[in-house]
Amino acid sequence: MRKSFAVAMIIAGMCVSLIQKADAAGLCCQLSSGVQESLSGVAAPGTDELSLQFNYSFSKMDKFKEGSATRSLDDLKADMKYRTLPVSMNMIKYTMTAGYGFSPKLKAFISVPYIRNTMDMTMGMTMMGTTTWTQNTMAPVSGLGDMTVMALYRLYTNREIRPTDAVTLGLGVKAPTGSFTETNSKGKFIHAHMQPGTGSWDPLLSLIYTKMMNQFLIQADATYQYATRNREGYEFGDSTALDLTGKYAVIKEFNVAAGLTYLFVGRASDKDGNYTNLTSLLDDPANTGGESLWFSPEVQILPFRNGMIDIKYQVPLWEKVNGVQLVTSHRLLLGVSYAF
């Protein structure tokens, strides 16, 4: 009984663990309200059950990459290519997700995030051959993010009672519910990837394979997000995430896990130039997209029946970006869920 309960909770906690997008991502500001984050670790409800989960994520960006090489802020100042440079950025997301089990095979989820982004930057001004750099703090950008609706359908299990193998298909869409036209004090659009929303309808496709072995579970995921162009002419890059995670039920109330995630994000396109400023590193579309590999240790606490606390920490093992980008040094995710 003890083992079966722990195994059941592992399945519940992972069967909708859609992969982190670059906001997992460590590419500069790429986590823009994507489903990979908003449904990560959400416990799947049983048939005719409702699940609710509150997620908090914090991403710290304070280092630079050019390709796969590390650059310093002083290097970029000396290059003099950009007169506005980011110094550090904090991206915070609060997400509420509701799920419902229509049948043993079909689950549906709706996820609504609230975004708060802050950034310190430095600006250079040259007078009489001397460049002076001045530190500035950007006003916080906050608001409702892009809502995600996702359906998961179980394509295969090797048996109906206590299956050990399962394949699940996920189909969904990210809707443009968040603002993507926030402006600065001069009336210009702020950096596209700092906007609370993207302004685009983005289809999502996910395939999940789960293998159970007593108290140990292995899961492999693949998730693709197709980015469309918003009405201001900006198109975020498509993203593909591949994830491999192992989880172990230590005791009835405690699970541990570790995962590897590979993320690819395409370069963004600003067709009408509404978000582009070639004197600012963040506002140059050439400095978007790339690929990265992430390591994610995780613990789950099951304090009572149908309740779960999830804690995950993410660090990049390898990154290769387009152009020069401010990238993520670490990321923390916390989740609390309950099934009714």
C-alpha cells in the first residue's frame, strides 16, 4: 500500500510535466508566458477531479554570452557597439493553473500567469572623446501574462490497472491575454521579451513517455511551440524542448528527482522595427535565440492526501546564443497543488 501510493503520486506529479521554455531557458528573457513553464509539475487530476496549483518562478540574469563564450560587461563597454547595456535582470512569474479529468485518458488545463520584470542597465554618453557610463534602473514591468490552454490525451498504456508504460499527447495554444505594448518614459515600446505578453497565438504540441519501475520513474518529453507574428510585426522564435527526468519515491511523503533539459529557441523577427533599437543590446533582434542544456534537481513533499509541494532549482550546464545576450545564472520554481 505504501509503495503503490508513492508510485501513484509520482505519476500524478509528472504526467503533465511539460518542459521549461527559455524564460527555462537561460536565453535572454525567452521565458515569455510559455506553456512549458506554466504547466511544469502540475499534478494531473483523476477522472471527474479538479486540481489547482499555484506556481512561483524566479529567474536571475546577470552574465553575458556571445555564442558559447562568456563576455564581461567591461568587454561590451569597450566594444562600443551598444550604448545601452543590461547589467542584471530579475524575472518573476506567479501562475495559477486549474486542471480537470474528463476521463482516464483525457485531461485539460488552463494556466494564467502574472509577470513582474525588473532590470538594471547602464548607458554610455561620449563627449569630447570620453565615454561616461551611467547606471539606471528600469521601472518594473508587471501585468497579466499570456494564458495557456492545454489538453493531454493518453495514447497508450501497456495495461489499464497499474500501468508501467504510458505515452501521452498534448495539444494546446498560448493566447495573447498579456499586454505586449508597454512603453517607456519616451513613449517607445520596451524590450519585446520584457513585455508581460507576446501578442501572438502560439500552437503547442507535446509528446510524453513515462516508464515506471517499482518506486522509480523515468520520463522523456518533447515539446514544440510555434510562434506567430503579433500585430506590431514582432515574431518570437519557435522553441523546442527535450527533457529526460528520473524520479524516486523515497518514502510515502517524499520524492526526489533530477532532470536534463535541452532547449532550442529560434531568432526573433521584428518586421516593422517597432521594438528595434540597434544602439541597445536588448533591442537588437540579432541578439535573440540560441540553445542551452539545463540541470534540474527537484524535491516533492506530500504533506497530506491529494496535496503536493514541489521545489525545483535549475542551472545551465551549457549555452550557445545568437549574438550577445544576457543569460540566466539560475532559476527557482516553487509549486503548491491540491486535487479535489
